Amino acid sequence: MTTMIEGVWSLHRRRGGELLASLVVTGGDFPWLHARVEPAGGLEDVRPLFVDELRLLERVDEDVEAWERAYDAVRNVVVLRYPDGRDVPEFLLHVDGDEAWWRWSDQAFDDD
């Protein structure tokens, strides 16, 4: 049986559910998983959102609100799915070229 840590996660477009990439787990450093990105269809359309998010993450101490807006833009466009196909309720995902790393929670966080 394949576990989540050994499996292939997937990244989908929030609207329409188009597969954007398969995330083939290569390892982890708790609480983070690391993966090789295998692009599909529309990944190139959303890649600029990840580039912007990483650029702002490097300066998060200077302007956390700018990074939060950039990450919200990512989350508004993509859905991360477990290897079994269920949507991940809460996650923090970074994509840099052909590498991705993320942490997740099985429960959604309430922003209120």
C-alpha cells in the first residue's frame, strides 16, 4: 500500500479541476514533503504566481502582507490533492522549477 509520503500528489486548477502537475514525492523533512514536479496542461499559466510567491517569501520579514497576498493568489487558483484524490483542506506549497515542497493539515484553518 502506498502512503501519502510515498505517493504522487497532484496539483489542480481550482476552477474546472484541470490537472496542472503531478508531484512525485522524493523525500521530506517533517513537516515538509519534497517532490519532483511533472508538469501537465496549464502549469505554465499559473507558474508566475509561484515565482512571485517565492520572490516575496525571500523578503517576508520586510513585508509579510505582500507575501500573504501573493500566497492567497496561489491558493485562489490551485488545489492540492492527496494521492487518493481527495482535496487537501489546508496547505502551504512552494514550487520552484521542477521542485516543490509543502506542508499540510487534514483540517482547514478558520481565518476568523
